[in-house]
Amino acid sequence: MKVRVLGCSGAIAKDCRTTSFLVDSDVLIDAGTGVGDLTLDEMCAINHIFLTHSHLDHVAALPLMVDAVASQRTGPFQIYALADTIAALKAHIFNNVIWPDFSVIPSEAEPFIRFNEINLGQIVHVRDKRIEALPAVHSVPAVGYAVSADGPCWVFTGDTERNPAFWLRLAQLDVAALVIETAFSNREKDLAHRSLHLSPATLAEELKNIGEQQFPIFITHTKPFETKLIMDEIAQFEATQPLDRPIPHDIRWLQAGQGFEV
């Protein structure tokens, strides 16, 4: 299984694309602006789209991608999301005001998109892949995902703040890599808390929940102006943590264009 990072920034700027991951060629996890780097053929090959939540940086490219290639496809894009996320998309994007309602175009029987409601903890099987909806704690209903294909899983937290239920489930999984958000620096920790995002200080506390597991950790969703400061603050973890509760050493900044093989 190959995971390609299309976008992993918390906002847009030159070389900054918002959240989207392509798994092999047929599964998309979130549909932020990074989707725009795909070719038309690559967009056509996608059949299943899993959304973490309804915020614009995670869904912005979805209506545009559908419009770009729907006429060349033989079936609808299958969109998987929480009921609240689907309701938000129907009310605020695919509403025939902001964008056409492609869930009934060209017809209700053969639409360009089809919504599939998922629940927390549900596992969806897509060909050889197993995709599980994980707990997230955010300002709107949200999930993360664990994706595997007959082996260890690639885990994405989605947007979240402190999240005990997530770590309980992670301890039960065979994890190959963890992608975790840290949107704000410590100087913005109050804003991070109010918007239910992580800062390096809260990230350090959360990572203590990993226990004895060891795997690469990748930081995503950093605000472009704060990325260097966030990563500098994360680099100070080892010097400030008690010796009996060390933070895992292998913590890296995620970048668009990066890939994982799981």
C-alpha cells in the first residue's frame, strides 16, 4: 500500500496545500487543495473518498474535482463521512447555490457522487484495504483514519485536540506510521485550545500515551507562518521531558509530495 501526501498544510500559500492523501490510486483521504496537483487521469482513478470532517481546508477541492472528471467516469465517486459531515456538504456546498448538487446530477439513479454514512469505529473494506474511523475531538464532528492492507496501518488523526479515546485504540493497532496535527505554536496555545487543535505543548502530553510502541511520527496541518517555530518547539521535547517518560525520537515535519509504503 502506498500513501502519497498531496497536501498537509494548515492554510494555503506558495507550495502550501491543504490536507489530502492519496492511498494507492483509488482512495482519497480528505480533499483539500492538494488534490489540484493530480492529473485528470489520476482524478478519474479515484473511486472512494473518506472525509475526516466538513471544514473547508479538508473538502475545498472535492466539488472542483468532481466537476473536472465526472463526465469521463463510469460510476459515482463514493464519499464516506459522518452523518454531520454529509449534512454540512449537502447544506453548504452541493446545494445548487455554491455548487450543483452532484448527488442527483445527472440523475438520482446515476449521480456523479454518492454519500455513504459511516460511524465512529466502523471499518470499511475497499478492495484489499481496511479503513477504520478513529475518534477525533474537534470543533465539528470529526474522525481520523487507520488504513491498512494485510499489514501494519498508516494512521491519520485528522484535526483533533486532546483525545484519550484515540490513544486507547492506537494501542491496539499495529502502527507503521502516525500522522498527527499540530496547527499552532505554543505562543498560540490558547487559540489552539479554543479551536480544538494541538500545539507543541499539548502534543508532548498526548505523545506520552504511546507507551512502548515505536514508529515514525509526522507533523501535519501547521500554519505556514508558524511551521518553523512549531518544529523548533517540538525539537525541544527531549530536553524537557522526564527520563522515565521519554517522547519518541523520530518526529518529522510532513511535506507535500512525500510518500509512505506500508
